[in-house]
Amino acid sequence: MRADNADLRLTPLGIEIGCVSDERRARFENLAERLSIDCKTIFRNLFRSHRMRQRTYGFKLNKDGIRRSAFKLIVLPSN
């Protein structure tokens, strides 16, 4: 996430030193909240490998029955 996350890394510093407008601060806080919710969702929702295999669009998964989060799926290399 390093390539496009300058706003997430630097906006809090700009807010702290007072160089971010109220409008920009509100947009940033809204974005940060939505990202937080999305991250919790991809870590919290667990699926068995056979269910994920049905919806993986070419990802290779073991048939081991282990419950995995959506995060585990998105970090897999696509082959």
C-alpha cells in the first residue's frame, strides 16, 4: 500500500501542524473511517477453502478445509 498512500501517511501530520483545511480534514476522516471498516471486514470474514475455490477467479488454493480471511486470498499470487 506504499505507492498511493501518501495522503494516509501525511494528512495526519498536516492536520497536526494546522495546514489542512476543514473540508480536506473531513474528507480524510471519512476516508480513514471507511478504510478501517473495510480492513476489519476482510480480516473478520472467514471462508473454508472449498467455498473460496468456487469464487477465486484462478487463484490456487489447497483443499485443506482451513478457514481463511478474504485478506489471505488477496495476498495470494495469481498464477
